[in-house]
Amino acid sequence: MGFIPQDKIDEIKSVADIVSVIGDYVELKRSGSNYIGLCPFHNEKTPSFSVSPSKGIFHCFGCGVGGDVISFIMQKEGLSYPEAIKFLADKLGILVETNEVNKEKYEHRKKLFAINNEAKLFFYKNLLINDIPKEYIKKRDLTNSMINKFIIGYADGKNSLYRHLLQKGYQKDDIIEVGLANQDERGNIFDKFRNRLMFPIIDIRGNIIGFGGRTLADAKAKYMNSPQSLAYDKSKNVYGVSNLKNSTKVGKIILVEGYMDVISLTNYGFDFAIASLGTSLTHDQAKLIKRYCKNIYICYDGDSAGQNATSRAIQVFKEIDISPNIIVIPDNLDPDDYIKKYGNESFNKLIDNAMDSIIYEYKKILKKYDINDVKEKIQLIDDLTTLLSKLNRAVIRDEYIKKFAEDLQIDDNSLRTDVSDKLSVAKPNISVNREVTENADIFDTNLQEKITAIEIMTIACFYRDIYETIKEDVSKFKTDIIYYNNFMEFADNYYLKNNEKEIDENSVRDYFKNDIQMDRTIDYLFNTSRNSININSIDRVILEIKKYLITQEKDKIKQQLDLMQSVDFNDKINEEYKEILNKILEINRQLKECK
């Protein structure tokens, strides 16, 4: 995005009511002059999240997150600073001036949204006056309230939408671009959606970005969707996005395949259901869902295609640190059919009996092989060890090993050994042994930041000599990794109160005994990472830590620069700009010294 004038930013901040904005995500209750609610950034049962309308800020006393209305949107929606400003501007109906290219793109996109909105109204009115869709509506138990809530409509087969949009003053090319009309080789133009029940697709800002159409006649494609366009990106949106806000209240999300699944579940009281607009869940969709809730229930169709899609979705969620639950629907039914046949209470039981993803995958493996055949059983165990090796927490992995060994009537130690063999192959090399090559970094720069930070925690915390040497340097750098900050806080307290040369495992586990989120970190530290450290190479270890931390600081400064480039420069910002440039030069000098 181009430059955003500071006065425009100030206008947006002054107009945006922080209570109203945050209230779309969090159920707030007045407490004196402030408002309180459950924090949307971490799981809690007692409200520790506070919003001050007079100061225009929020703060969570549980996890420490805080800021103004813009920083809230940045964190909640996963947006950059300029994107968050644009998000709020759109919400408030404020036009943000950008450079000419972006402005033109912005205006064109608005036009496409307007066309879609007009089409939505047209389809909706069509449904009310046509008899053709009534039989299907009755068959699918679509109530008036659900039709109104989801703005369901009807596309006839008379090319009436295209003519209607032309009469409204919209251009042929724009109507075709947004995917509401097609043009054949002879130049004839006709409605893309014909004789279909229409489901508008709405984004998080309330824009009509596209449509899904279900055929009411014999057609090659049962469902037809809007094509990719400037208005619609299927991979970054979900159907029923308004239900995501409800999910924050109930603490869960049900992910289904289709439009009718969402509508039927909502109709029966499960107004926290969404659809992934197809069976292939994308990483962007998963990240969008995670913003609102981490307690995910996958409830795809019970057929083979649905089962395969479930396995793919499990993997996508795990890559963003989510372990979904799986609702298994019997008799190859979809959620829509099941809840209509068996009702609300029965579906609640399915939720209560939902499997964790490991059990689900385990049961899938069992179905593939004949356990009584030796060769097949060996293959089964091989698949099982692969599954278990993907678990990062040793204590959880061991529990599953014991359970599965008992089920399969095999020795749990043998299974544990096989899993360990696969772990040794799968785990990246992050050791700090002298055996690494002279020019190799102690930390693999391709590893995820979380793993690298854990490695730093290990080195800094376990050995007092290293901790005392780097404490001052490490304290200068704050990360966004809560585990790292929590562990360093523990180390500070531990070495202050104890004369031990290294940290005692029982002490650390006792300190974090009520913090479930720290379990994984502690298991990693004591079972994997601790033994990889060669304390005879302390100097090199410290050098690499400093190099890593300096690089982190440099990246933060670059982010500040990018942020500054999104607003008009004034004298104050110019000075800050110069300071940051000087800092980068100094960091580059230090990095050279680290080599």
C-alpha cells in the first residue's frame, strides 16, 4: 500500500470506538469506567482483558498483550500496520488515499463488490417470487429465518441478472470479471449461474465477495462457485465468517465442507460452524480460523473423499500448532443430513465423542491392514511409528505408544525403539557440539524461530556460567515468543535464590505445573536439547547467541522502517528514520565481528 497521511491515521483512530471494535471479537462487560472480558489472545476462564474507552487502549493482565485499536486489529486479524488502518477505514466508511495505482485498484475492487451486492439482492428477491426453488427449499428444511440470515437467493435460467446489472449502470467487462456472466466465442453473453440456489459469500469486512450456486436441475456440476478475481480469493476466505465471532463465545469452531452444512448446523443452534469452500483447506484459511479460536472440530462428510480431506486438514492445522478434534459421522452421512435425521441432542453427542487427531489417524491405519497377517501387521506398525514420530511432546508420545502397543498386543519398548529410530532421522540437527563443521552456524537458520529460541533458552538456562555471561546481552532483547520470556524469567528467579551450577528439572516442572502451554517446551528442553550442548565450547556458544539476537533486532528495525514508509514523513519521523539507519549500520558492523 502507498503512503497514508498522518492526519488520516489520526482521523481513523479518533472515529474508531475501541469498545465497539473490540466488542465484535470479545463479549465485553462494563466494570467501572472500563470494560472487561475474556482475552482473545490466550485461553482463560476468568476475565483479565480490560478495555479503557477514555484512554483508547486495551490490556490483558494475563498474557500481557496490549495497545490501541490499530494494534488490536493488527494482532487479531494478522495484518500489518497499514493493512490494519485500511481495515478500520473500510469498516468506518473512510476513504484512505493511496498512490494512483493502488487507488485505482481500490476503486475497481469497490465496484466489483457493489456488483456482487446488487446481484445478492436480485437473487434474494428472485427466490421470493419464484415457485421453482420452493420444492427444494421445503425438501432441505430451509426456514425463512435461515434464508434471511444467509441471504439465500435464486438464479433463474433467463439471463435476467445480466440485463438487470446493465440497467443499473454496471459495465459488461466488470460483470464478466466478477464471474456473474460468461461470453462465448460468438460474443454472446449469458448468466453464469442459471437455475441454481444461490449462497452469497461474505468476507470478514462484510463485503459480498462471491457466490456459490447449487443446481436445482440435472447439471454436470452440482455446485458452481465464483471464479478467482480481484474481489474473491477462495483460498483466504471461509463460508459463514460471521459465525467466527460466535465461536469466541462458545470456545469452539466446527469446520464443515458445504454451505448447507453450515446453514443446517446454525439452524439447530450450532452457530459456530463454517465451511472451507471445498475440501482442500488452505494455510491461509487455517490461519484465519486460528485468529478466532484454537479449539477446532473438523466435521467433513463421512465418505472416503471426506476422510482424505480430514487427514489433509489435520496436517494443515498442525503446521500452525493446532491439534484439531475430529467429529466422525456414521453411515457416510454429511452434517446436514445427520442433524436433520437425528437432531440436536444426537449431534451434541458426536461432539462429545470427537476423537483427537492421533486416534483418528490411528483408526484409519487399522482399517488399511489385516492385523492377523504378519506382513500387513509389520506395514501397519511402520505407518504407526511414522504417525507417532510426528508428535513433538515426549510425554504425550509415550502415552500413545503404551495405548497402541496394548491394542496391538506388541511390546511397548519395541514400539518405542522403532519410534525413536524414526525420530532420529526426522529431527533436524540443532546440536552445538564441537563436531559441527568450522564454518557451520550452531543454529540452523532454516529452523522455525520457536525452535531456535528454545535452543537459546536451553543454553542460557541450564548452565549458570553461560547464563551469567550472556544475561545482560539477552535481557536487552525481547521476543514475541512467550515460552522464551517465561523461561528466562524463571531462570532469573532460580539463580537468584539458588547456588546451583545448573537448573534442576523438578524445580522447573514445579514452577510451571499449572501452565499447560509450557509442557511441550519443558519436554523438549529436558529430553532432546539439553544433551546436545557441549559446555567446553562456551565462547562459541555465546558468540552464536549474540549473533542470533543481533539479527533479531535488525529484523525488528527493518519492520519499523517498512511501517514508516506507509505514512507521510514529518520532521520527527525523519529523525527516527536516521536513528534506525545508524542502528542498522552498527548491527552490520557487529555481525561482521561475529563471523
